[in-house]
Amino acid sequence: MAALSFLSRKITARDPHRVLALVVLAMIIADIAGCVLCGFRVTGVMSTAAQLVLLGCVGGLYFWFRNDARLLEMGIYVALWVCFSFAAAVLTYLGALSPAPLSDGMWAACDRGLHFDMHAYSRLLVSHPILYEVMRIDYGSLIVQIAGSVLLFAHWRVSGRNAAFLSAAIISLLLCAGLAAWLPALGPPAGVDAAFPNGAPWVADVLGMRAGGHITRSLAELQGIITFPSYHTVLAVLIVWVHRGLPTFWPALVVNGLMLVSVPPAGNHYLTDMIGGAAVVALAIAATSRVAFAR
């Protein structure tokens, strides 16, 4: 918690994006070191970096001629989110190297104790195909919501929102990655009524990393492989939180409320994963509560 409090104080500085950039850079350096040590190979890094540099140059020139602070904030936080997303994905793969035994049995028992049956829940949703399809689309809308939020906060000049959003996302990811390494899991077993009847596509990656990590993936192939806690739950709650007090709050609440309902079947999660995600996001919000919010 001392580290979280330190980061929370730092992001109240005049230029919080500089601190956040250093944190993301530290994650990238840790990823590189981890990949070298374990033999996990990620391709497509240089081409992606070249595209980011090109976009940065174009954005810099555009800002130079327009001299608009909103454009500068948009460019900075879009770039930070892109870099953070890639760094976070690699970090979760490295966390899957953990030799800790799989905890699926424990999470399944917890779900039974909560009287929750994911496959029965899936069957209920599948019986309403239009609703189920809407929920699956909603589940995949996080990228659009994150990008839209960054642009809106910058355009409306809502001080502190982009800093709070990214800092809470980083803190949550680090907590989720640590817990996932300590209590690794593959998710509920496949069923004909589940979103992934042949097994979740990321299971092979988790097993490959647990076998030593000598696998190769491109940046585009990297998937969210954290089961517990649910990072989808974290981001859904965070998006609602950062939109509070704005005209977009109620749309964000509806969209992400529906997303939370879709997490178990669409993301192949235990209900316990969502409870863990809720606890993580509560800690992250507390750690970033000192960030100034425009009223």
C-alpha cells in the first residue's frame, strides 16, 4: 500500500502524465527483461513502435501549428494507453510463468457456495439470442470506450480525469497480475452452451507459459489471460467512475452495467473473479482519490 500511496501522491503533480509515462516505461523494461530470461518471444514490436513514432511526429507537427492544449492531452494519453495496453498484456503472460498450482477448483467451489452456475446462466442468456448478441458486442466495447473517454475528457478540458483513469487502470493491472500469478486459473470448463464451447482461446497460451514460456506470439495475438481477478470488471467500473458528474455518466453506467452482466459467459469467468475485480478496483480508486476532479 505504501507504493500505491506514493503513486497517488505523485499523480497530483503539475504534469501527471510524466509520472505515468515513467511507470509505463518501467513496465516495458520489466517486460523486456522477463522475456529475455524466460525465452518468451513477442514479434511485431518494432513495426508497432515505428507506427507510434510516426503518429507522434504527425501529432506533434499538428499541435505545433494549432497550439491547442486539448490536442496535446489527447495525443499524450492515447499514446500512453496504447503503450500501457501492450506492456500490460506482456506482463500478464510473464505472470503466467508462476509455478503456483491452478486454483480453478477453489473458485468453482466458491461459485457453488454462492449458488452460481455459469453454464446455467449462459443457457438462460442464449435463450434470448438478441440480448445475448448485444451483450457480447458490449463486452468487446472496452477499446472504443477507453479511446472515447480519453478524447472527451481532453476536449471538454475536464482536469485530472485522464490522469485518474490511467493511473487507476495501471494500479489495478499490477494488482490483478500479482494475484493472477499467486492464484492462477484457466476459467470454468468448456460447455456446449458457453461462449467458447471448444475451450477459451487463451488457455493454450496460459499452459504454454506454465510449461516454461518458450513460445512466440505477435503483439496482435496477445490476449487477456487473467482469470482471477476479472480485469474486465475493473475497467467497466473504472469507466463509470471517471465519468461521474459528466453528461456521459448515465450512458456509461448503462453500457458498463450491461457489460458486468455479460462478464461470466462472454469472458469465461467465475463469479468469484468479478468479486475479486470489484475489490481490486475499490483499492485502485482509493489510491487515486487524491487526483483533482473538476467540478
